[in-house]
Amino acid sequence: MTERLSATPAALELIHKLTAQFGPIVFLQSGGCCEGSGPLCMPANEFKPSPSDVILGELDGAIFYMGHSHFQFSENTHTILDAVSGSSGSFSLDCGTGMAFITRGRLYNDEELQQLGAVNKFG
């Protein structure tokens, strides 16, 4: 089955660092303007998914949610979580670490599209 989400080694390293510091974390990429266009990382106990949020996948225990409208736009794209030098300038837990989470994407090929499973909505 084709996965919808993956992470680079730099993103996994930052996830480990933040999990050690804050406990379980989650990601939300809502697709809205400004802050919503990038992945927001937060403590899991401080996030309540909406019924329309899609669970894109899990990375080392961190669930990655995507807003439904953003998912509709990018459902044929494999999402890759990365961490790059810089600052997200947001309320995300990565702010102040010297690193910022970003997402990249690549379109699925025809074979991968046929192997995509259904997504789970939170609600």
C-alpha cells in the first residue's frame, strides 16, 4: 500500500528532540493562509482535531493531521515532512529551535495512485 506521508532524517531528529522535551506531539497542516500553510507542531494534549480533519499518517508516534480542504487539494500528492535551518515564526513547537518544519510534496505515479488506501477522518 502506498503511504501518504514520510519524513526526512532531519524532521525525524527534530520530532525526537521535541518529543523528549514536550512529550507526545501532533502536526496539523490546515492549508489556510499565513500560519495554516505550513505544518504546525504542538503538544498532543493541546490539540483537539475537528471532525473534518484527515489523519494523513504517523511519524514516530506523532500523528499528522491535514485540514479537509487542504487534503482535497493535495490528495494525489505524497507529503514529505522536512526540517530546515531557520525559524517557522509561528506558534509551532519548532519555533526557537533554529529549525523549522516544512512540507514538500511529489505527485504519485499511476501505480501508486492505484495502491492508495482510504484516509481516516478524525470525526
